[in-house]
Amino acid sequence: MSFNYSGRVVGVTGAGGTAGIGFAIAKKFLESGAKVFICDLNEEALNLAAEALKPFGDVRTFKTDVSKERDVKTMFEAAYKAYGKIDVFVSNAGIYPQKLVCEMTEQQWDTVMNVNLKSVFLCAREVFHYMKDKGGVLINAASYASLMASAGSGAYAASKAAVYSLTKTLAAELAPYNIRVNGFIPGVIETGMTKGVIDEKRGELEGAIALHRLGAPEDVANAVAFLASDEASYMTGTFMEVSGGKLCVQNPHMPWKIKEEQ
């Protein structure tokens, strides 16, 4: 499906580098005619993304720690000054540490919560001031871990479950201002962040997916573009799962086995 975002301004967090979901989302909106601003804490990754995105349209970058109130305020002030409005904002930034809960330090736990959860709160609270008069769309990144936690990533799962709940609360609280709030739930997507886990367990991961393949960042970007579009104007407080049918049944491998035996 193609979308027309001409004249609209879209912001995306966690969009550094060229192999992640944030980058793919920014590229999708640029290709659809939007003006886009992206942020990341890693300046080198941010510059790499900007260089790769320039051929597709108007893109600006902001080095931002989305877990810090002052950084978030500064980013939105600069974006509004540059564009005069903000129509869509995607809170995508996140980290995915692999560590048992009882082996985590307090600082490690707090870092996960600050980056994955607090950032969503800070960005929503701040962008509200720029959307409340004309409306807009907020889209938050949850995770399959928000539906089904996994051992070894308890802090991540807890943070994303909280994002799931916060998104629904924001949808209700911002509805009077014509601001829609939705989210997306990626399954196993091949990105720089998931590379280590995928390299170790590719066969096992694919076996738990009905389509028997992993997802690409572009699969998620297409879903986000739809959620932000006018075609989804009656959707708020909901999540779109982009998982290839991960664990949609207890035995997704069984139909494949039967087909092979036929």
C-alpha cells in the first residue's frame, strides 16, 4: 500500500544506523512525501542514517538522549522551529540487554526502564504541546515480549509491557485533542540489535513462526505508515502485531512437516 504524507512532518526516535526499524520507518515516511526528523544518542550512527536518507527527502537530525527531559524538550523545540508543526511522532528507541533479572545491577535495570519506557512518557508529554491544537498521531514501539516475556530479558519485557499499557492510557487521555495513539509489536526482526540472538538461534526462532521466516525492518515500517495514515483514522489505543504469526499456535512447525511429507 502506498501512502501520501506530503506536507506532513514526522519524527522518529532511535533511528541511527541503517539496519534498524527506526531507519526503515524514517525512510518509508520520506518516500511517502513527509519531512522527517530523526534522533539518536549515537552521533556516528545518526550521521550514517542521515547520509543514507538524504536522497529520499527532507531529513534533519538531532543528537538526543530520549531518557533526559532537557534533551527531549530541546529536540521538539528545534523541530517545531524548523517545520512549524509536528504531525506524527514515533517512539521507537529501545535497548535489549540479555541478562537474568537477579543478575542485573540497579543501574542496568534503571537504564532499560529509562530508555524503553521513560522516553515514551517524556516524548508523549512534550509533543502533546505541539499537537493539541490541530491533532496528530503518536505511535509507540512495544515488543512481542510485552505479550509473552522470556527468560534472560526480564527488564526489557517489563519495560515493553509498560509501554503497551501506557499507550492505551494515552489514547484515552489524548482523544479529546484529536490525537490518536497506537503501537506496533514486532516479532523477530533482523536488525543490528537482534543480530546476536538471531545468529545463535535462527533455526529455533524460525520454527516458532507460522511463515517460517524472520521479519525485515521494512515489514514494520509498512505497518507504522498505515497506523499513522488517514486510512487508520478510527484506530486508537490498539497495537498492530508484525510477527509472521509467531506462536499463533502451539505447533506452527506442524503444517510445514505435513507439507514436506506429502
